[in-house]
Amino acid sequence: MTILVSEKLEDARLDLLRGFGNVDCSYGLSPEDLCRKISSCVALIVRSGTKVTQEVFEAAKERLKVVGRAGVGIDNVDLQAASEFG
């Protein structure tokens, strides 16, 4: 199980995630690179700088089970697309 972390998190948080699977820390991804990487991941952890768009959900090919937002707010997550894709 691969967890993609797209923005910097504290080491303690990363250690916690490692208890659930392989953690891929790939910071500063372009939207295209994010879509390429997400196809093999079951979880995506973002902060405010990563836009989780319909294209990201489509690229996940129904493999993505969790989008976690570290911090406050969810304005960078397309909620309609999230609902569509489950």
C-alpha cells in the first residue's frame, strides 16, 4: 500500500504513516506528475498547496481510498469529484 505525501510534513507524522504502508514523499509535483504518481497510491496526503482536482481522481483509477488534508480547510479538494469517485 502506497501513501503519497505531496507536501512537507513533520517527521513524527511521516513515521506514523509508515506504520500503514510505503510512504512516497514527492514534494512540488506538477499537476501532470501528481496524476502520474497517484495511479499507484491508495492514499494522498496534502496541505494547502496541492490541488486535488477531478483529473487527479480520474487518474487514481478508483484505487485511491483516502485524501487526507493536513491543516485546516478543504478548499483545495474538488469535493464534487471526490463524491463522484467515492
